[in-house]
Amino acid sequence: MTERILCVDDDPNVLQAYQRALRKQFHLEIALGGEEALDAVIHQGPYAVVVSDMRMPGMNGVELLKRVKEHAEDTVRMMLTGNADQQTALDAVNEGHIFRFMTKPCPPEVFAKALQAGLAQYRLIRSERELLSKTFAACVKVLADVLAAANPVAFGKAARVRHLVRVICDEMGLKSWQIEVAAMLCQVGCVGIPADVLAKAYEGRALNAAERKMFETYPRASRELIAHIPRLEEVAEIIAYQQQHYDGGGFPDDGTEGDRIPLGSRILKVALDYDSLVSLGGSKETALAEMNDCPGRYDPQVLAALSKALAITNVQVVRRIKMTALVDGLVLAEDIRTSSGTLICAKGQEITRAIRLRLRNSWTNLDIPSAVKVFMPAQLAHQIELREGWQDFANTED
């Protein structure tokens, strides 16, 4: 595409003179005043070079070039003015970040050389940006490919979490490539964890002390793998705190809490845990109910954004309810075991008449709790809570 130059002045005769003198050498367009020029940059860009006069009605040249930088960072900015006082030059350099400052009258050959230099600078900026972008993209892809080859389970989780992170960011109105890349690479530190240990962790099974210590190193290992890659410093910090709880729990357990935890990390934590719960067979409604039953673990705004993005209408909550108050249709939110560890009913089991009888018999004859955690519709929970004495809900602590 031909590189375009935009010349800006409030005098149409000056603009026409530019066109006559330079039309054979450059693709030159004109704008009468700052407002017209800014509109052209926003709606008709990109322009390789913008050359502006200083004194114009409404928006002066310094303000225009400052706004051009905000909307078109790669565009090279120049000033050509008859108002060549020192303050104007300082403002143009400091606020407009100009490439050249020229004074009127400017001989055509001098002006042409300045424009050629501006085009060369634009090409340099674009080529460096393209090189950095390709190098950066290649590094991210290599890391993702390493994870996919070394640990397909971890790669699969990262792929699912990336989708959830994008959904949450869209709901929150966030546009951050760093958060999405963090989601892609959040599990890269798992390459050094044995597959069986990782499977246990993902499936929510208990880890022994050595296994837990090993698993809890993966965010730090992930950060160390990517922290020295240019432009990934912020991504590394997001990854480092992906398992930190909003109230400061979790790991790395260094006391960082609340909004001091990177927002991307808070989003990752919600996405990671939601994916784990759904991957274990839970519905999106029960997964959100279980997460809402963990006060202090998640940023409430992020959790609300996920709930809204998933368009959950059948809102579920977790309640501990007395064994005698169980009704058909509820779903167990925890495993029911005897004190010796024998499994009576598994989490996720729907309450039926037969299950109720089994649980009540076990409660009578075996050592199991007198109340169980269940998922139930929020409306039903509200109705129970309104009953006098709250007799159906257990008063025992978890």
C-alpha cells in the first residue's frame, strides 16, 4: 500500500502549494485545520507522516500531534510553522513527540528531504514492530508446543482455561493480550511434574505432602520459564499468582491479597477452578454454587462476571441440611463417608427415595454426619431460610 502523508494547515492556499510542489514525489493528502485532520487520522488512516502548522483555530498543532500519537502511535509527526519561538518548539517536542521541527518558509527541496526521512522512520518503526510481533508470537507458540508435547493433559487444561479467560474479560470489558497469553502459558511449569501427580491434582484427589509441595511449585516454575522473554514480564507476574486466593490464602502464600493480586491472576484463579469442577462432572450451575460457597477465595467481581457470561438462570447454592430434611431432586455437594473412610454416597449423586433411605439408615447405624452439604435452587434455599427457626438447616460448623 502507498504510504500516505497528511499535511495540515488552516490556510487552503498553503495546502494547495504543498500539493503542487510535492504531488509527483509523494502521496500527499490535506486537511484544513486540526479537527478535520484528527478525523482523517481516526477514520481514514493510517498515515505514515502527519505534518502540521502550529497556529490554527480550535485545535493547535501541538494538541493535534499529541492526539495523533494517541490514535496512531506509529505515525511520524512533524511541525512546519512560522511561529518558531522556543516555547513552541519545546511544546512540540515534549507533548507532540515530533520527529522534525521546520520553520516557514521552507524550501521545497528541504521539505521533501524531511518527508523522505519521515517515511524512512515510519518504515523502520513498522518493520521493528513486525519483527518483535513475530518473534514474540513464535516464543509463545514454542512454549505452548512444548507443553502440548510434554504434558497433553496440562495443555488441554490451558486451552480450556484460555477460552474461559476470554469470556470473563469480554464480560468485564477488558482488552488485555497479557491475560490471554498468561492463560495459554499458565500450565507450562507443569512439564516437570509427573503425570500421575498432575492427574490427582486436577481430579481433586488428595495429595500427600511431597506431591503437594511438588504441585505448588508449578506457578513459580512457569514464571521462571518466561520471565526473561521480552514483553512477557507482566504475563509472568500474572502466572505467578494464579493460585493465590483473594483473601491471601493459596500459594505462593506470600501475603499478597485483594486488589494487590494482579487482576489477570484473579481471573485465572476463577477460570482454573471452574474448569476443574466442570471437568469432574459438575454442571455449570453447581460449579458456580460451589465456588460461591468459598468466601474469600475469589474476587467477587470476577466470579460475578463468569456467572453473567455463562448466562446461568437456574441459580444453585450450597447448603448444609439435616439428614431428616433431605428431599428428592437435591444433589450432594460432598462425598458422604463413615469415620473409617468408607464411601456411602459420592458427590454429585442426586437425592432419590432410595438414596434418602440409604443415608438415613447409615446415619442410624453407622458413624456418618447428621447433616450433609447439598446443591439446591437458590429459591428453595430462600424459602427454607424463611421458615421459623431455620429448622431444616444444620447449625454445625463445616
